[in-house]
Amino acid sequence: MPTIDPTLAWAFARRIVPVVVIDDDATALPLADALLAGDLPVAEVTLRTPAALASIAAMATREDLLVGAGTVLNVAQASAAMDAGARFLVSPGLSRDVVVAARERGVPVIPGAVTPTEIMAALDLGLGLLKFFPASVYGGAAALTALGSVFRGVSFVPTGGVSAANLADYLAVPSVAAVGGSWMVPTSAIDSGDFDTITHLCATAVAQAAQN
């Protein structure tokens, strides 16, 4: 498995990246506390809501939490997320412009790639850590096993359809560096302020991942 960027390595040690949808930035700091209490010092805040950038800015004030931006579709979004304090970027697909913009500011980027052609394009850009999304649609753990046998210098972060029920299957694939998922950070619990449940779900997920 290739070396992961030092910015990401310590947070990825748990092999789980919570994919977070935040509707109200007032919940961002309590959510950060819940993640940390559950031993998950990382969050990918998706740019799917108007509250996302303000939430990233709030969570970025926590030095013990690595907060990144997900669903980054273009350079404008990448720049706004980095301005807000995102320390890594995740894209559903591969955009050379987004990769270049992130590199210019020294921010790691994890673009999506699911076909051999896309993976080869990412390798041409010097990328070795890629998002595999939506994982359940594109063949899941079996597909990653097949791709890993060919692209031995690439690590993947499968996202989309990953859950507590199939976590072990994904983590058993040698090329999987970590998984992304939202089962431990349900939007309903965030919106209702049920952060104790989130802490419990995070701790349970970390414990499950540690067994694989």
C-alpha cells in the first residue's frame, strides 16, 4: 500500500472517514465533540447544503479534528472549502483543475475513480489515493480486489453503500486504505442534537474496524 499523505495518515489510522451532511452550522461544534469522543478525529463535510462552508470553518477551529470537504465538483468549490479551513478535499470524480488547485495550496485531494481508465488518468497526475464511489454500484469489495491486483500502487477509499454490515468485507481488501460512510453520523441524529448516539455509533465503528 502506498504511503498516505502525512496530513491524512494519523486520522486514517482508524480506517473510517465519517461522511457528514450538516443542515445547520450550529450543530458543527457539538458534532466535532461527538466524533472526538467516539475516537474518530476526522470528518468529511459534504458541500451539499448551504451550511457546509460555515460548518467546515467552525470545525476547523478544533486542532484535534481533521476536517475536509466532500462532494467538491469544481475549482470554485475547492477554493471556498480551503478558504473555510478544509484540510483535505474529496471529489466524486477526477478533475485535473481541482487537483491542481489543491496542490497549489498544499491540500491533499482524494478524487473519485472507478474504471481502469480513470485510475490510469489519476496515476498520470501522480495520485495514489482515490475515492471509489459509489462503491456498491461499481462492484463493491470484489471490484476493488480485482482493481487492486492490477494497480498495486493505488489505495482506495470506497464510499457509497458502505455500512456496519459490510465494513469487514471492504477492510479485508488490501488496497483499501479506509472507508467513507455516514452510518455513524446519521443526519437525523445531527439535526435532532442526539450527539450521544453519534458518539456511540462512532466508537462502535472504530472498534469494529480495529478487528479487521
